[in-house]
Amino acid sequence: MKRLLAMMIAGVSTITMLAGCGAKTTDTATETQTTEATEATEDTETAAAPAETVKIDKLTIGFVPSREPDEIVTATEPLKQLLTDELAGLGYEVGTVDITVGTSYEAVGEGLSAGTIDIGLIPGGTFVLYEDGCDVLLTATRDGLSIESPNAKDWNDNKPTEPTEDQVTFYRGLIIAGPSEAGQAVAEKVNNGESLTWEDLDGLNWSVMNSSSSAGYIYPSLWLQANYEKHVTDLSHAVQADSYGNAFARLASGQIDVVCCYADARRDNEDKWTTDYGREASIWDETNVIGVTDGIYNDTISVSKTSPVMDDAFKAALKTAFINIGNSDAGKEVISIYNHNGYVEANSADYDAERAAQELIKSMN
């Protein structure tokens, strides 16, 4: 048993190194990655147009429910015309662009596999889980954050978290304690420089996302394994949220003590904290980070392998269209709903760290 645990710990260490290399989150690699991402988004890509206009009756785009579905649908409405216009210039006449928000991350992955969804904006974890049925085209870039540290106390000492102009292709997962008595107690220990015990964590009410969510499940599980030789499924009190918005609503009400989320989801819930969620103090005053995961490679734009409209020429056109959209002011406004700022061409190997992480997760179950 000890040998098995040692191997698993070594596996986690390997994954953290992979995440550091694959997602380039080490101190030396981050600067290079940021520069590469910025340079890549500055260039407008051009795909060769087909000899004759190709007509496509309908394109279906699936979004994962990382925000409230109504909010996503409203914010992405302009994407329909932006994509139609871009594809028209590339020789593709699209009749209708349909945008849907899946009931879960898995629902979007299953739709891509079945061909009922043509294009999916999905996290790396979801792509890896469903890669037999979809291909990755692009990786999102996003604004870097003013705090970039593996140390939870650094996030608390330097809050609020602010965006920077640097473009990065990775992010971290955070475990955030809320205003409940139990949440405040563990936050106090962290801010006093004390180490949390497994008993401290197991006594909390946790909110996690579904098992294919990188920031909401996979990487928090790896954090627990690396630090406590435990897993999300070992927690006595863990509930699955259907969106980060609902998770923060529960955090504000005290129904849960900690939430697993992306860095820094508090920025997206700052206004709602004192309006929709009914708190008087700000989210920055009432929440604290108690855990920070390794770097996670950014979200993908992936396409269905079974969609009847998807061939190599159209994939190339979609790459060009989305990169151009990400380079435009109107496009940046639309894709900001996912904290995306642009897109760069992706390679399936970019997500090898995610594959290793998921394999280790499976071995723990």
C-alpha cells in the first residue's frame, strides 16, 4: 500500500511538472508563454477560400454552463452574425447559427461526439474526455491576473485580483472559503500561516463541479491527492453545482463553506455578491483562498468528428474566423463571457498534462 501511495504521489509530482511544462506555468516559462500568446493573437489568420461558395444550412455551437445559461445565451447572441460574416468572407454561406448551453459539461461533449453539436467551447478536461468524438482547433488566450502564485495566502494578502494586459494560455484553480463560520475558521488558519489538516477540510461543506471540469473537480482532486493523499470522493460533504453562479450563491448563503473554481471567479461574481446573493460586505472581504492548484491549460474551441459539415477545409476556415473574431473589439466583448481574450491555434499534445491528470483521477476511483 505504501508503495502504491508513493507511486501515486510521484504521479502527481509528474503531473505538476507536466502542468508546469505543458501549460507553462513555471516562473521561467510563463514569460515566454505570455509573449507567444500575445504575438499569436496579433496576427490575423487567413484560410484559403473554396473555389465555389459552400452553403451550410445550420451550424450549432455548444457552450458549457460555467456561467448562468441565460447570461451566456444573451452575451453570445452577437457571435451568430460575427461568425456568419467571417465565414462568408472565407467562402462559406451559413443559413443559421444556433447557440445552445448544455445542461452539463458532459452534455456538450456528448453532443460533439454525436454530431448534434458542430462546435464546442469546452475546457481542456472536457475535450480530453471526449476526444474520440471531437478535434481541438484553438486554445483561448485570456488576460493574466495580478496574482499568480501557488501560495493561497498570497491571493489573500494581495486581493482584490485584477486583470493585467499580459495574455496567457493557462489559469489556476482556486479553493475559496466563504463567510460561513467554518469557512472563516479555515481561512484564518491559512492567513496565520498555519497548515490545514485533512480533518479541517473534511469538516467543511464543499461545492464542486462535475467530474470533467478542470478547475471545479479534476485539479482540486489532484491538489487533495498531492497534499493529503485524498480525493474529492473522500470528502464527507461535497455537492455538485450546475454552474459557478449557483455555487457562489450557496457560498454567500452559508449552505456551503468552500467552492472549487477557476482563478479568479470572484471577479465574475463581485456585483452579484451584494445584489443577487444578498451580502452586505464585498466578496473580497468575505472570501479567502485556502488552496491553489497547478496551472491548467486554457479552454478550447473543438469541433465534432461526426458532424456532416466538418471537413479539413472548413476546420481551417473556422480557425481563421474565430481568430479574427477574437482580434476584433466586437468579438472580444462576446467571448469575454468566458474570460477569453483571443485564440491561438491548438495542438492536441498541448493537453497531454490534462490526459495524465485524468488518468490519475481514474486510478484513484
